[in-house]
Amino acid sequence: MLRGFVFLVFGALAANAHADNPNVLRFDDRTLPDAQAPFDRDGRPLRPKYNDFRARDLSPLSSEAGERWVLLTLENTGGGTRLLSDEYLVAEFANGDRREAVNLEGKLDAGEQVRRTVFFGYHRFPIVRVLDGGD
């Protein structure tokens, strides 16, 4: 009985510590703004380098510390094996800023699809869309 009580107390403390951790990632609101409405900006915005990768099924994640990630499906639409690179995916933030992926590595065979969590650095604003080689 005492053993069960101790387990319950430590479990509650661990859950509370986890909830207060500013580095824990949480899914952002799935209601994203209209991607066709452009931000009012000067100059040419950052765009992804042309590639055969398509990003689908995007789910942005954030931490209270400002980490910005996206859980997505990547598909290689090219005819052969392709290597991933940071400049192939660009995130657009709620203030209009854009930033390339960080440490995007790996390879996909022709037609291959993979589920990935991609890091876009730290930013004050959440990610509202991800541009790929088809944008």
C-alpha cells in the first residue's frame, strides 16, 4: 500500500515537472491562415531551392522556449534517389519571416515517402506554412 502511494506521489511530481518544462513540444493550432494571401513585404522573400521533394500533412509544433518544428510527410517525386538539404524546405512564420530547415539530412528513393520532424530554429512567432520545391 505504501509502495503504491509513493509511486503515485512521484508520478504526479514527474507529470507536473514535465508540464512546466519550457522545452516540451506541443502541437500548434491546426487552423492555419490562407496560404494564398501573401504577406506585405519588401524585396524577394526566401524561397526553397528547386527540388523534387513535396511536403504534405504538416503539423507545426512549438515549445514555450521558442523552438519551431514541423511534423510532415516528405515525398520524393523525382525519378531517382535524392539527397535532402536544408535549402529544400522553408518555413513561413506568422510575422512573415521565412527560414530554411536546420540539419535536414538523408536520402529518399524515387517515389519514397517518409514521416519526419523538421527543425526550423527558434522564433517568437509560430510557423504558418512550409514551402517545398513545388512552391
